[in-house]
Amino acid sequence: MYRAGIDLGSSYTKGVLVDENNNILDYHLVKTGFDFKKASQKIIDKFSENFKITYPVYTCGYGREQLDISTVANSEITALAKAVHHKYQRACSVIDIGGQDTKYVKVNASGGVERFKMNRKCAAGTGSFIEEIAFRLDVTPTEFNDIAQQATEEIKINSYCTVFAVSEIIGRIKGGTSLSNLVLGIYYSIIDRSFELSLIEDFLIITGGIPDNHPLIVKLFKEKFKNTESPEKSQFLSAYGCVLLNDEKKDE
């Protein structure tokens, strides 16, 4: 019995294939684009090349209820909490940095959501923030990590809005500030906006596409809050949590 969990995000759609013992057999990620149905079908087609998927498919994210196939929709927040607790077996705080928003989730000792907060007012501090700045600087987002490692000092980015931040960064480059120092400043800006969501006093887990693709950010998080971890392929945790949640319901 092979089950699929799909997290239909605004920027990327993430899928996991899970066996009957809840072991992850495969991962797949595609750009969401404008069609959630097409994005999810790409995930299913990829998994179906080698495995026969059992329906329904378990979904979460922005497009969780927009598919034509048999699905069970889940809360992304609840799914993320379930997957993180499954891995760490303890109460913790989670900061999830995605394409369009940043989430704080307080996970209790049973794996439930004690409270959460989401930053939706501005894309600053998210994946789209990095992509916009990278585009304006004529580099790829994947180059940011290597560029930032060459920095000699941190430059504080004062603007909280993506549009104003881009203007501020371009102005500083014209003024002679090095690209590497600015990119490091962008990373610290993301971290500062994440910590603004809530006071962190316990074990902190960093998840999402940003920590997966920008490992220096995880290192910088650890410098600010030492009791921090970020698991591999953390952007797939919500998709995995969808399956775990529904496995739990069958046992009740």
C-alpha cells in the first residue's frame, strides 16, 4: 500500500510517497504555476512510474481542495506539527519559511498545535523576497549561499517591504557596498523577521524551502538561537504530515 501526501503551495508543490510503515520512499517537487491540478498530477505521475498509489491522496496547502482526484484535505499547520513531532518526539517551536509566507507553530508534547502565527502582510523574509532580489541583482537564488559566505561584514537591511528593500539594496550597491555583504544582510533580515513572529524559548526547528536551499541561513539561525535544528528535505514535512494524520485517524 503506497500513499501520497501533497503540499500544494503557492510557489512550489511538494509530494512524498509513503509505504505502509510510514517510511518515505520518494520525494518530488515542481513549480506550482497557475494550475494546482496540473502540478499535483506531475507529482502523481512521477510516483506512479514505479509504484501503484492508493487513493485518496492526502493534501494540504493553498490548493488542497482544488483537485479532481479523490483527496482528503488537511490543515498545513496541523500536518507540519504532526510531522515535526513524529521526527523529534518532543514539544518544540517551528519556524517555516515558504515561498509567500513565514509561519510560527508551537507544537505541544503530543504533537498538536498549541498556537501559531503567520506573516502574510508582506512577502519580505520569504522565498519570493529572495527571488525578487536575486532577479534584480542578476544572480540566481541558489547563488546566494555561496555569495553570502564571502561577506566580511553584516549590512542591516532596514526596509520591511520587498519593493523598498530592493530599492535600498540597489542604492547601497551604487554606493559601493559589496554584493556579498548585502546578501548576508538579506539573510539576517529573513532571520530577524522570523523571530518577530514569537518569542522562542525552547527547541527550535527551521523548515521550508528557504532553509533547504540556503544552508547558511540555518547556520545563522543557530548562532542567534543555539538550540536549533533543521532536518533534511524539511520543505516536504507538511506533505508527510498529511499522511501521518490520516494514518492516525484510521487507528482511532
